[in-house]
Amino acid sequence: MTDFYDLAAIGNAIVDVIAPADDAFLAAEGLTKGSMMLIDEAQATALYGRMAPGMETSGGSAGNTVAGVASFGGRAAYLGKVAGDQLGEVFAHDMHAIGAAYATPPLAEGPATARCLINVTPDGQRTMCTFLGASTELSPADVEAPVIEGAKIVYLEGYLFDPPEARRAFEKAAALARGAGRMIAITLSDSFVVERHRAELLAFIERDVDIVFANEAEITALFETDFHAAIEAIRTRTRIAAVTRSEQGSVVVAGPETHTVAAFPVEKVVDTTGAGDQYAAGFLFGLAQGRPLDVCGRLGSLAAAEVISHYGPRPLVSLKDLAAAQGL
Amino acid sequence: MTDFYDLAAIGNAIVDVIAPADDAFLAAEGLTKGSMMLIDEAQATALYGRMAPGMETSGGSAGNTVAGVASFGGRAAYLGKVAGDQLGEVFAHDMHAIGAAYATPPLAEGPATARCLINVTPDGQRTMCTFLGASTELSPADVEAPVIEGAKIVYLEGYLFDPPEARRAFEKAAALARGAGRMIAITLSDSFVVERHRAELLAFIERDVDIVFANEAEITALFETDFHAAIEAIRTRTRIAAVTRSEQGSVVVAGPETHTVAAFPVEKVVDTTGAGDQYAAGFLFGLAQGRPLDVCGRLGSLAAAEVISHYGPRPLVSLKDLAAAQGL
């Protein structure tokens, strides 16, 4: 099988709307800091109407990871559904401009391109409310076998477990990857996603998944236990697990191996949006290049540090140059 | 006449698309660094297709100035035309979210919301290509007398001299302001605008304008002479002129008075988009509060320094707080 891509990723195609907010705003809106909540279009319109002036930028967890891998110089492909509207055009443009392969046809009729309303507090924490719009209409027909089968690693977003049609697309992608002997990676995405789909996620991981990405809240939610017990539990369920812990860096386990990876220092945390997505980008790029796991973790830390130092979920500088400057 | 607003501004309502670029890209596209060029929709689509991944944010020269005045705590109103599309909704949201009065009805049928494609080079310089779209459809009917007559200062964008319908809206606004005894301010906007409309601009300034904003290229284009001769020429044509000179600060003249105002130091110039617009915001806010002209100039310098320290043409922090911290 020819390796056309280092990574093929499938996820909710979302445009982010990022605006500053304070803790009082989060409280008044009933939002839990750092969380992701699904909202409908009416709620999105109402919340947007109360938010501060913002900036719009392409987002979506797996889309951000694809942008990161491309920024490292990797070859990446993306599958995700936008609508045929201006924000959908922005999303597609940004995918192509970063050099990623992206050819999912936009939704002809139906809801608008998905939006994630992100309120960023002065401590850099992001609180997300997502209107999934057209992204939930990603269907198995959109999952192109040559893209999945031509990638060294197929990366799946846990968020896709929520919408039934996208879930079927997810399952098709996983089956194609398994059939082609490709490595399968998943991000747990969100602790509420884990709680909603714990048993199915765990079964899927044990059967199909080679690489699991999670943060502390997600991994402890998956096993309903404390951090250290969760780390030992995931160690036996998958080949490689990388668990991020914000400023405490990450822990990478693989069979008997354990690597503790420090976070890269950041002068000021401006906006944590995309931190986990960029960690995954660095890690997966390293893995696709056959680098040792501790180096993969450091590439992840480096990419995460870049993205939290500015507004927006994707790198603003070349991660390839940044890695070279760090001797990675 | 009640002062409902410190400032009412009329301009091209534009959404900015900001992306990094290098000098080679500008050369390949035939773009002159630091310039603003008008392009049609086909050119916009083609150029956008070649640009790097970007971010979208509300812009438009006078719109940026309104956002700056509101950020200082001033009461501001805006008149400008968007289409009834997603980018138009973003523009209107951002106006309302900053606390500005904005009620121009969106264009029901016709071109899309105006876009300014901004390529930012590593030196922080911005090179702009504007597709005017719906903004040129601003008509005299959109110029509401109570808004113009209720503002201490009416601020007009030189860019509006280009499209015939917007030009008529500009003239109606000027006539209403004059009739109500309001101060009229204009920005020359662009040296090519000045060259295209030199005689009419000069006649308009001499007859109607109290406050002229220009940069060095614009003021020398207006009088077809060198900087010092141009300063002396504008001194006799209007009541107050504020001429910006990038890192050399600004020169403010008013009859016999001359104030040389230093630029505020900036750690790193990231993106000069909006520098002149924010200078005007600080200056006009100060003027509306009855502050001395040198203080108005310093408020302008402060606002310009904030906006060039990050991507995007509008302030990301409260200019009111920033001014207080500087003892202004």
C-alpha cells in the first residue's frame, strides 16, 4: 500500500468564533469554564448576540491536528462536512492553503457550517459552545477508501460518536483502516463525550485502536478512577497512549514503557484553544516519521506551546521551522 | 441639538481576511507592499485561493475607528452597507458587541459583503486588496439624519469618493452635518484615492472639513509637494490636521499651533493593519472630550501602538483601561 499521507483525519468541520470574556460572563451564561457544550442554532444565535467582538478562524479538533501536521511538513488529508456557505468556503480554503488534501463535498441543502463559539477568559482558558450544523451530515459516502487506505495513520475524533450519521462515517473509516492494516488513532475529545459513550468507546479502543489521545479529565472519565489507575488501565487496552496534563506536560505509555514529557515553557498563555489538537499533531507527525515516543511527545509539547501563545486553534508559524530551531 | 454620539462615522463596511505572506508572494502577485488596491470578485476569488490560511475579522477603515472610539468608552454610531450573508452578520455582530449604534439595513440582493484580502509580511506591513461588494451600495437613503445630526463629530472615509452611490451618501452626510453645525472630519484613506479625486477632495476640505487625517504619502499626494510644504498647505485649508508618520509619530497642526507627537513604543510590530484608523479613534475621542490637541495626538498614538502589536485592525484590549494606565 502506498503511503500517500502521513495522516488522514476525520472530524467535525467547524469554524471557530473566538471572543474575549470574563468569569462573570461565563457565570451569567451558565457555562462551565474549560468545557465543550453542544448547542442548537437558536442557542448559538442568542449566545453569539451576547458575546464580545470576535475573530473567525477554521477549527474543529481533527482539522486543527491536520493543520498542525501540515505545518510540520507532513502530508495530511481531512474528511469533514461543511455547508455551501461563506464559512464553509473559509474552512475549505484554509485546509487547501495549508497544503492538506480535502475534497468532502459541501452539504447542498440543510444547516449552515458548524460554528464553535469560544469564550476566552483572561487566564487563557477557553469555554466552547458548539452548534454542529452541517458537520453532523458527514455520511459514510463521504469516507473515501483511497484516502483512508493511503494514510500511515488514520485519526478519528471522539466527538463523532455523538451524531448518528457521523458515527457511521467514523465506523466505516475505522473498518477501512483496519482492513488496510493502517494504524488507528483516536482522541477522546471531551469528558462528557466519554461519559455518554463509555462502553462503546472502550470496546472500540480495545478492538481497533493503536494510539489513544486524552487529557486527564477524559482518561479518568473513561475508567472512572484516578489518574494513575487510569494510566495503568489504558496501558493494557491499547498500544500507545498519550495523556496530556496542561502545564504538567504529558505522560506517554506503550506496553512497559512510560515517558514523562515536560511542557514547553510559554511566556504568556493567551488562548488554550487547540492545545490538545496540536499536541496530537506533533505526536502523530513524529510517529509517522518513525521517531522515538519521547521525541513524539516533545514534538507535541512544542506544537501545543506555539498554539496557546496566541488566539486561534492552529499554528501561526511553521512548526517545521520551530522544531528545527529546537533541534527536534 | 443633543449629543447622542461622540462620533458618527460612514464608510465601506468590510470584513478583513488576514493571512501571513512573504515578499516573494507579493512580487508574484504583482502587489505593492503597503498599498490598497481595488479588485473585482473574480480577482478576489483567485487571490484568496493562493493566500495562506487566514483569520476573518470585521474591518473597514471608519468601522475600525468606531470600534476604537467605543473601546475608549466613547459613544459611536456607524453607517455602512453589508449583504445579508454570514460575513455581513459577523460585521453587524461585532459593531453591536462593541456597543456601537449600527442599523444600516443589509443589501437584500446583489454582491456579497465586502472583503479586504490582507497579506501581512514578516516586517508587519500589510498589503490590501479590496473587493468592495455590497459596501458600494450604501445609498443616500441609508444616511439617517438623526444619527448624523446627533453626533459631535461626523467622520467620513475618503475611500467613499470612489463608488458613485457611496459618494452621494457621503455628500448627504456632509450636508446634514454642516446643516446641524457639527464638526466634520475626513481621512484621506489612500494616496491613490487622493490622486483619483484630488481637486474634489481639496474643494470639499476647504469648504466643509474641520479635521483632516492623513499619512505622509496621502498629504504629499494631495498637494503634490514635499512633507513640510504639505503640512503648511493643509494648515491653511482646514482647522485641524493630524498627519501620521509611522514610527516617527504624528504632526498635529491647527492655525498657528504645531504639535509633534511621538509614537508609543511597541515591543514587536506584528500587523500594521488599522494603525491609522486607531490613531484617528484616539484623536477623535480626545477631541470629543475637549482634550488639548497634544493629548488627542497621544491618545491616537496609544491606540495605534495597541493595534499594531497583534493581528487584526481593532483593539483586543480596552483602550479606556490602557489610557488610564498611561495617565491619559
